[in-house]
Amino acid sequence: MPASTVRVGVQIAPQHSPYATIRDTLAELEDLGVDIAFNWDHFFPLSGDPDGTHFEGWTMLAAWAEQTTRIEFGPLVTCNTYRNPDLLADMARTVDHISAKDGAGRLVFGIGSGWFERDYAEYAYDFGTAGSRLDALDAAMPRIEARWAALNPAPTRKIPVLIGGGGEKKTLRIVAEHADIWHSFSDVETLERKLGVLHEWCERVGRPTDAIEISTGVDVSGALTAEQGSALDAQHALGARLFTIGVSGPDIDLAPVKALLAWRDGVSG
């Protein structure tokens, strides 16, 4: 991805809506010109009624692969410890192939260490500690990469790896070693500090920082406020190039998405 390219992502929360609404929302996002559509990898809602309607992420991504033709898509983010890493790599490779309409797949492989304790408790996964979950992610990434190299057929392209999280001692070192995209939810001041830490880790592992696309979660209203626009501009000046907004049922409002797209087109133009 050229360093100057600004992209918009939209995370469709797979909660509080019938699947038909999620499917129709994805189609509208592709028609609007959104660059990447995300869901998430959880088993229960993260907001609203905690026992409300919810759908599993990876089976949904396979459907998205068939439904769409242009837009990239992926989980923001899959939880590493919910699945064997080799199986997860095979799942991603398969979805990559399903999405390949003109030779190259469109999956963005978002992954993180996991954090939502209810998922672990109700699905009988070992929650461990934040440190042990990051250690598991550290161990899983080489396995995932090795499995992609061994699969027949191979992925259609080098599947872009997005790693989410901002931990400065472990997460950003894993980002420096393995990620094509680093995603965080950071204000301008925090983003600036963490980019400095990421640069230090990249120097240690011998990788240029500009090889990693900087992704940030943003809060935008239907009519972009001056404060929101200023924050977007400041993050862009720091090097952020992928700006992602979330939408959720039961009433999915795409006005903020349209405002963010207008800002993207103004910056790119």
C-alpha cells in the first residue's frame, strides 16, 4: 500500500441485528467506496444487551468473501487463543481463496491476543493473564506464517496481517516482527508516543517502520465536527493511513461513514 494512500475501514458489529441487515449493510458499504469492512471475533455483544442477538465472525467472513467483489475485509480482530494457530491459518487461507474474484484474495488477517473474559468463560477457554495471552500470540505468529507456506494451494497473495493492540513491551515488538498493519484506538498524543516505541522495536528487529501501515479507530459523527476533523488531520500527519469507524445494530447509521469518506476523499484529492 503506497504510503500516501488514505483508506477507510468500517467495523460492522455482528450484534443486535438480523443477519440480513448485516449483509445489506456490507453491500451498501462496498457501493459507497469503503476500502475495508471488518467484523469482530467475539461470541456475545460488547455493548447494549449482553445477551442480545450475536453471530460468529469467521463463518460470517466466508459469506462476505462470496458476497463482495472489491472491498477488502477481515476480523478486527480475531482472538488468537480461540483456535489452534495452524487451523486458523487454514481457515484464513480458505476465506482468502473464496474471495478471489480476479486472482487475488481480499482477506485482511486481523489478530490480537484476546481480552473479553466472558468469551473465555462460556466457551471453556483458558483466560490466563494478559501476559500469557500475549506470549501465546507471540508463539502463534510463526506457526501461522509457516502453515501458510505449507498449505496446498497456497494463499492467493501474501495475506496482510493486521495486529491490534498498543502494549509497548510485547505487542509492539510482535507488530514490528510480523504485522503489515498496526491497529490501535489512540488519541493523537498516545499515537505519537506509541509510534516512537514502534519505531524503536522496528530498529531492533531490522525492519523499516514505513513497511507497516498505521491504522486507528476513530469517532466521527454524521456532520464532522471541527474537533473531529482536527483529530483526523493530526493522526494523518503522524502517519495514520487507515481510519476505521464502527457501526452497530439495531439501527445502523451510515451517516458517519459518509462523513469519513468525504474527509478521506478531501485528503486524497
